[in-house]
Amino acid sequence: KGLPARLRNNRARSQGQEDFSHEVYDAMAGCLACKSCAGQCPIKVNVPDFRSRFLELYHGRYQRPLRDYLIGSLEFSIPYLAHAPGLYNAVMGSKWVTRLLADKIGMVDSPLISRFNFQATLTRCRVGVASVPALRELTPAQRERSIVLVQDAFTRYFETPLLSAFIDLAHRLGHRVFLAPYSANGKPLHVQGFLGAFAKAAIRNANQLKALADCGVPLVGLDPAMTLVYRQEYQKVPGLEGCPKVLLPQEWLLDALPDNPRPDGQTFRLLAHCTEKTNAPASTGQWQAVFAKLGLKLVSEATGCCGMSGTYGHEARNQETSRTIFEQSWAGKLDKPGEALATGYSCRSQVKRQADKQLRHPLEALLEH
């Protein structure tokens, strides 16, 4: 329906007109879109998937809140906003903007853009731009010692030191890193039910990744929630003829790390991202095997969702539930002996927000050793 029709429907809704869709909408708001149901359910009931399809239909009849547009457009706007990080952070960190976002738009604790000098890492590690001509110029031996790093908006712009650490680790292992041109992954669009826009972003991104993968250099992503989208949601997009596999960091490191088991007695604890644990069930064991290659012990903690799950924890309407989920699953795991490590960007953000602690990614512990 057009805008006038949606506005009329919104007015009817505000006046109490009954529509069972409103009850479904309220119920769907409780979905964290973590996809643990799809990974663990014996018959693979995918609640986030039909939630997205419902939201697309529902908002074809009723106008969307501004919050949805802000979330859906984040991946597209942040590269431009990052040109003025100081100004962006000053505005977003101000009290009046914080109150405005919480009261009028329904968003809280928006992350700030990292001021880390990423260019210095690119220069020091001789990082190249991933393009078909550049990759085709590599010899077979060079291809075996190269990777294409697929960027995501969150670790690129909000957690840049981690992305730098991954590049530094690959460089120290003797691999040449090529940085894939930044392109919106589309996950926020899918979560909010912008399925038409998601399909366009997925097709554009998949075609770019396929061209790079055809050059024989492995593709590696960093954040598990964003990387697994290429294996799952992308495969269901009409008109998309497959997407090349983008490896998780531990999947690549299993082959890249040499065996050097000199036990130093240090034990780390892994608090894995819930989507990663349930939709890539081998991932936890792979991290443990990677750490064992350096003689380090990694113990996997039995945790569920941290309560952030992408943008769920940033929505004002979800604050109480988000905090409760964190306290039930993660809060009791943070003070146990051994440094806790977290693989998910949203998980580290939630721990910082709820417990005022900064967890490291497993890659950072590996780099230290």
C-alpha cells in the first residue's frame, strides 16, 4: 500500500480498530533474531525468517517507526559518517541526543565510531585492496599465503582495533591480507523485514564476493553473526545463484596456524556467540583446536544469548528483557578463574554495557601469544 493508505491504517490502529496482526507484531517484537531456534530445533523452525516475512507484510499496511529505518540504513550511512568521527561521536554522545533517541525513536546506547588509526595497520602489514586483477596476478604459491578479509560494519567502524588485530595476526603468520571493498552485508535489513532492499544488497554483495572467490584466494569474515548470513539468508534470496563460502576466523586458522604446542599452563574461557554455537556447531571445538596449536587451553562456557543479539538490546522497548537475559546466562560467568573471551561483537558490547567490563576476542589472545 502507498503512504496515504498506511497512514490511514495507522490512524485506525490508534483509534482502537481491531486487527489480529497487531498482536502478532507485539509477539514478534520478543524475538531476538539470534537464530538459535533454527540451529537447534529438530525440524529447523526458523522464527527470525518468518518474523522478517511477517514484518514485510505488516508494514505494507502500517507505517514503520523511524527506528526501523535507522537500523536498516546503518550499514549504508556509517561509511560516510566515519569521515567525521569526532563530530559524530560528539553529537551521538551528547545528553540531549541520547534522550531524543531513547524517548522519540526508541534506541539506546548507540555505539560510537572508533578513532583508531586503521591506515597505519594497512600500511605496516602491506594490506592490498581485493580486486580481481590484483588477485589474478598472484602466483599459485602467493595465493596459498593470501586471504581476502570481508569487512562488516560493526568491527570495521565501531571496533576497529579488533579488525586491526586480525590483520596483524595474519601478517605475522606470513599471509598477505587483501581487504575486500566495504559493502553492506544487509543483515539489519533482513532483521527488520526490508526484504526487497535486503535482496538487492545480497545480490550485489554476493556477485562481488563470487568474483573474488573465483580467483582462488579464501574469503574470511570476522564477526560470526554477520559472516553466517552469507551461508544462510543469502542462500534463500530469489535470483541469487549461490554465494561463496566466507570462512569464520577459526575455520581459517585451523590450517594457517602451525603446530607449536608448548603448554604454558594458561587457561582461557570461551563465551561464544549464540548464533555461532547453534548454527555452526563445530565452531567451539575449532576454537579449542586453534588454541591447542599454541599450547593454550580453551574451556567453552555453557551460555545462551547475552541479551544484545544485534540491535535487539539497543531498542528501548527491550531493555528490561535484555538485562534479564544477560543476568540469567552471562553475568555469572564473568568472574570465574581464567580470562573470558567472546567471539561476538554484540556480546562484547553487552558485557561492557551491563557489567562495565571489556572482553577480548579470541584473536587478540592468540596475537598476544
